[in-house]
Amino acid sequence: MDKKNARALSTFGIENLLTRFVNLPAEPGDSGPAQQFRDLAGELIDTHLGCDRVPADRYCHFVAIFRRVWKARTIAQKKEASKRIEAIFNRLAALPAIDRPALAVDFTSELVISIRFATAPLLDILAMTLIQHRNELGLCERRHCPAPYYVKSHPRQKYCSHDCANLIREESKSRWWADNREHFMQKWRRERKGR
Ligand SMILES: [Zn+2]
């Protein structure tokens, strides 16, 4: 973790950074949002460890892996997601031992993992946070939500934000009115005639 990483972590909190990250584009193309994330949160892998920095157009590769975890439902999907996250940690095998967190990942078990946050690169901290919140990963039920990946604050939460929940409430109200409007208008006309 570098200074910029640390500042972003203390300003926004790790859950916020995780959801910002997982809502970045998951396919190659527009790397603008990834660049913005890097400006905000610093490098995914700090270069002082002798690694190359992750270019913005490569962020989608990691975002896609994180989304796999988010969406994994079956045992097979969870096993697959586990391997991908494990590969993120295992890339550190090339680093000096002091910076290398050694661990195994298995989303199908109740495994508890710890990591030395102070020395871990942002990418690993994000991956650790993903693991910690593995049972609270939510997908906003509002269609076309611009940032649908979120961490649930309670188990029955359906929407990523108050904004989305309010929009859905308004939409269902106006849909109800559209569906029932004619019925009420007829009733109202009948009543007026009857007077
Ligand atoms: Zn939403």
C-alpha cells in the first residue's frame, strides 16, 4: 500500500473503494473510469515492490474476477471464483517473503483468513475485503442501475442505495396508477352521472 492508497482508505473506507472498484467496466474498451479510480485510490499494486503498475486498461480483468465472486451461486462457480482470487494472491510468490501473504481461498468453506494490511497492495486489500464480505455481496434489483454491485448492510436489502429504492417505489406507484386509472375514471364518471 502506498501513501495515496492509505489516504483513500481513510477517506472513503474500504467497502466504498471495493464497490467503486467492482462497478468499473468489466470489459476492455473505456478505461476512463479505471483511470479515475486510480487518480482517487492510487495504484492497485504499488511499484516500490518491484512490480509493474497495473495499466488502466487492465483493471477490467480484475473487475471481472471480483464480479465472478459477487455472482457465484453454485459450488462449481464458487470453486472457480476461489481459484481466480487465489491467483491474485499467488502472483505475490515472486515478491520477497516479507511482503507475501501466504493463504488459501475457499468460498465454499468457513475459512478465516488474515493478512498484514499495512504491507499489502491495494489489490490484495480489495480482494481480502471481498472475502470478508462474501455473504453480503448484493446486486441492485433496479434495472439499469448505474452501479449495481454493493455490500449489503442488512440481509434483506434489495437496492444499492436510497436513491434506487425511492425510484423503484415511485415507479411502482405510477405503474399502479397507470394500471388502475381507467377503473377509477369510470367509477368517477358513473358517480357523476348518478348525481
Ligand atoms: Zn441501484
